[in-house]
Amino acid sequence: MKSQICNVRNYVLIVVFSLFYNCIMLLYEQMPRMVVVFISFLYAMYLYNKFIKHFTRVESLFLCTILFVPTYKVSIFGDSFKSTPVSWFHVLVLLTFVLVVFRYRVKPIYCVLIITFIGYAVTISLYTYSFFDASKQIITILFFLIGFVNGYCISRAHTNDLKSFVVKVYTLSTISFSLQIFFQKVVISYTGTIIGTYGEYGSDRIAYAGLLSDYSLASVFLASGCMIVFIQFISYKKLTFMEFIFLELFLLSSILIVTARTGILSLGVVIILYLLCNFRRYNNKTIVLSVLGLVVAPFFYRKLMSSRGGQPFFDSSGRIENYIQAFGYIKDEPITGMGLGLNNMMEKYAIIVPHNFFIQYLLQLGITGVLIFIFFFIEYLKDDLNKNDDIRWVLYLIFVAAMFIPDIFSSRFFYVILVMCTIPSDVTVKIREK
């Protein structure tokens, strides 16, 4: 049976190597670049070799992609992603896409929409301050959009039990990142050496984001892990009560270290919605967890607020003022927007990226560009999202978070969740190859 990789020995080795790799990569700037390249290559080959024995090439590449999300800040050449904007995550996504295009029948509407986006984005960005800056954001968005194509094909030609293993691997990815956060805090606290994304802000706030580029994105990634664990316990019944408590506390503790609110806010909103929509399925387990959550929530709230210097939880941190300012500029070019490029936005309007999906892309791409994205998601939600699997609630968590964070397409884990939520739970459906 293909899912034999889930046996204890095989899975424990993957866990051990993933935890080690995520911690050691935090020190990539202190190591020779060739050493970083060598370690990353060995890790990628080890994962692929493990997965290919039990899954198809496309599935194996996708599984590897999941485990490279926490380290996308490290380029394939051993330096920072800012210096060389190509990471193992991008290589794996691109390889998956190439295999999909040559082996499977791709959904035509996605091809049309992708070509439309490229043509539109390039055209309106030709007149920006820096087309190079615009092109970087175009490529980032494209790597997300091809997730619609990859997800469609994987969902129609998948190995039995792929979904359950993907969920396991995604959980491991978030746990690895959580350990990365703890390791980062320990190293900085005891040695004073700054590693990873780190910041000291007013009101005694110290923030950590490991090898992700943004604190809010880091908190949302960890919150998505909390939601996955919650669903595995409540819906899948794959975890014992003690495993559930341990994993949730581990992930929530790392969110406290990150000190960003977006993840915990999105998690709270989605869990409440999940409980309201599934109240007929309540059992003793659900009731106990609800009561436990109500008891723990005040303690967690106080710890998070104290880590932010006592700042009120619902303080906008300048977001509302930023939204108002952005709307003023949106009115100048409502149809086409100003063009892409995060630095271009600063050059033209002296404004930081709005922390809201719709406001950001209305400003950059106008109504036309936002409509292109909406068409992608309408097609996805209508035909491709597996609506019979509670894992879809992780996608809903990202939708909520996107209303409060900037540049959600750069998150990488959004791509993974998009693909994961298309995969059926058990029945294998074969797609007709070209």
C-alpha cells in the first residue's frame, strides 16, 4: 500500500530531519554558502527519495514543497532570498507545474486567466518607476496562481491516502517552524546574535518571525497549524487528547513569541464559525474543548498583550489611517491602479502596503485586476474546492487573515493550502493524460 510511508520509522526520520533542517537554516548567514547549498540539496533529495517510493512525481514534489515553506527566505545559492530571489520552494513549485502541464489535461479557464493576468499586469506596470520591481511582484503572484492549475490536476490523479499524509506533512511544517521560532529566541536572547527576521519596537515589543519575512504572516502560518491540529482531533479523530493539547500549546506558545495578533484573531474567528456551522455534530469532546478554550483564552490574551507592551488587542496599529490614505489614491486610478511593485508604491505615494487584500490590489491593479483574482477564486470555490472535507476551514482562516495583512500572495503557505484543499479524502480519481 502506497501510504506505508506513514509507518512510525519512516515518518519519524522525516520529522527529525525536518526539525533539524529548520533550526540549522536559521544560521545560514553564519555558515559558508556552499555548506548551506549542500545541506539544502541533501535535505531536498532525502525528502524526494522518501516520497517517490510511495507517491507519484507530482505528489512527491508537492510534499517536498510543503516542508520548504518555513525556510523560503534562504535562496538555493545559500544567500538571502532578497539577494537571489530563487528558493527551493520556487524550484519545486515550478517543477510541479512543468510536470502537470506535460502530463495532464489542464483546466482551460485557469490558463486563460493566467495569460490574462500576465498581459494585464505587464501592461499597466510598464509605466511604473521600476519595471524590475513590478516584475518581482508579478512573478510572486504567478507562483501563487499556478497553484490553481497544480491543485486541479493533483486532485484528479492522486494516490490513495495522499490527503491524510499531506495533512500530516503540513502539520510537521508548522511544528518545524514553531521550533524554529523557539530556537531563534534562545539564540538571540543568550548570544545577542541576530538571526532570522527580528525586530524591537516601541512599548517593549520584541518580535520574531524565523525565516519568514513578516511577523503577521508568521503568526498566520502557525495559526493554520493550530487549525489543522484542531480538525485532525475533532473531525478526523487522528489525534489523542494529549497529542492535541501538546501540539496546540506548542504552536500557540510560538505565536506568543512572534507577538503578532493576526494569526490568533483569524484562528479565533474561524473556530467560532466552525463551531456555529457544526453545532449539530457536537459531542462531549467538543463541549469539553469549548469550555477549555473559554478558560484558557483570557490567560492567552493577557500574555499576548503584555508581549506587545500593553497595546489594546483591537488597536489598528495605523491600519485604518493607512486604508483611508490608500482609498484617496484608489480614486485617482480606479480601473487600472498604479501598477505592481511594492517599492513603486512607496516611490509614487509614500505609503506602506495596505494590510488588506482588496485595498492593496485595488490600489495596485484597480478594479480590473481584482476582478481577475475574483474569477480565479469563483472557479476554484465552485468546482475544485473539496467541500466535504473540514480541512477547507484552514483556507477560510487564510481568507480572514488576508483582510489584515499585506501581500498575502507572498506567504507561500497560501499556495500549499490552496492545493491541499482540492485533494479528495480517499477515493482515487484518474485524470485523462494528454
